[in-house]
Amino acid sequence: MNVSPLQRRAERRERNRSEVDLPLVSLIDIFVILIFFLLSNFAAVELLPSSKSVRLPESNSDKAPRETVVVLVSDKDIVVQGRRVASVAEALASDGDVIAPLKAELDLLAGVQTIRKENAAQAKSITIMGDKDIEYRLLRKIMVTCARANFSEVAFAVQQRGDA
């Protein structure tokens, strides 16, 4: 019996073909459920940006943080949403109660349109992450500047006390 090379190759391929059939529909269902679970849990967790240069005061606060505009005040800089806007020395040296670079940045952020109606109240909320050793005079200037930029709801970030 004389077999051509093409026939031998076809027989070898037939012999080496694996008969494993993966149930792809079940795997797709599992991945859809997994993605849905991860997305729903991701939206439930709100974290504030952390900075090693800021030591937050401790409190027994039970309220979870919301996603708002964050003003981070360290011993050297004032940072809004990760962008440095002024130094603490400049803010303390300025006359009046309004810190001009901070107000300009907050006015820019306040001008951003909210798409969903339920997020409109949250758009006027601001969280101040101030080092626990900053001067009250600086904190007062920051709060007045936030109020002048039409951020009506001011919250302070605190560290959850461990013994609560």
C-alpha cells in the first residue's frame, strides 16, 4: 500500500488532534459575573488621596468620605486635585482673607458642568485635608476662599481613631 506524503500528513493530523472541547459559554458567564462584581464593588469605595507630608487629625467620625474636590494643605504647599497652586508662606503673607491662586483654581473647577442632576449638590462640596499642625489663620483663609468660590459644603478629612 503506497501512501502519498499528503495522506500521511492528514493521518498524522487526525491522530494528533485533541478532542478537548471547552465550554466557552460557561466561561463567558463567569467572566461577566466577575466583571459585574468588581465594578459594583469599585464604585462603593471612596478613597481620599494620601500624602505622607500631611498628618491628619484623629476623630471618631462614622461618615465615609465622598468624592469631592480635595484641597491638600501640607506644611509647605497648597494642592488642589493633585496640582500645586500656592505655597503656605505665600498664602500666609497675602493680605486679606482670599488666597488668589487657590480661588482661581477653585473657580476653574466650579465651572465644570455636572452631567447628572444628582451630582449637582456634590459638585459644590469640597474636602480639606489639612495637616493637624497648620495655623488656624491659614485654615480660615482657605475656608473663606472656598466659600467665595461657591463651594458651599466644606468637609475636613480626618484619620479614623484606632480605639473607637
